[in-house]
Amino acid sequence: MRLSSRSEYAVRAMVELAASHGAGPISIREVASREGIPEKYLEQLFRKLRKAGLVHGARGSGGGYMLTREPHTISVADVVRAVDGPIAVCDCTSENRDGVQCHKRSLCAAHPVWDKLQKGIVSILDSTTLGDLAGTSAGSDPAD
């Protein structure tokens, strides 16, 4: 199982913004250069992040993007959901099932494993913030 490149790049870019939070906007070109992400691809990701309300842009010279909230209030899961939609290890565990259970759940011997894996992944992504990754949260340790 792999995270998509969208999620990976979006999280890396958002950590760049988190590390510079409060210092003004950062251009896509600068983030792309620091992280080795193609600019055009990053533009697409920032459109999704802006639509999700996680970043806002400043136009003009010295413009760029900034976080809309403090880094410790934006989880990695927020970023992943913004660019990739609901987090799911498989279809039967998708977050957007609206309470509908998989019709094969009672017959599927593997479902308890998928469910446990889903809960673990979502828990980790929900509890890890951009502040944690950027080292900007008080008392945070990104290695935890």
C-alpha cells in the first residue's frame, strides 16, 4: 500500500508553509525548488488545498501561499483528504460510506484486519499535525 504522490507532495509542501508560518507568503516556485516538486503539479495541489480552506494566496510581488490556520491545528489527514478525498485502505473501509457497512462484511474473514488497519492509519494521520512535522508545536517530537 502506498500514499499517492499527490498526498506525499502536498504534505511536504504544507510542512514548508508550516515551517515559515507567520513570515508571510511563500511562492510556489520556492516551495517547488526546496522540495523538488514540479511547479505545475504543485499549482494543481495548491488549488485543491485552497478549495479545502487550508491555504490562501497573496497576489503580486512577494505573493505566494500561507496557511489559513496555525500549523498545530492542521492534521496530515486534513491535507491527504484535501488532495485525495476520503482515506481508505480498501473500499469496505472508506471514510465516506455514510454509515453503510460493506455487504460482505459478515462473510469476509479479512475485514477485521482491514478495519484495524484503517483505524490505525486514520488515527496516526489525524493526530499528526503540520506543526509536529515542522517542529513548530510546543513539546512536539516528529519522531513519535
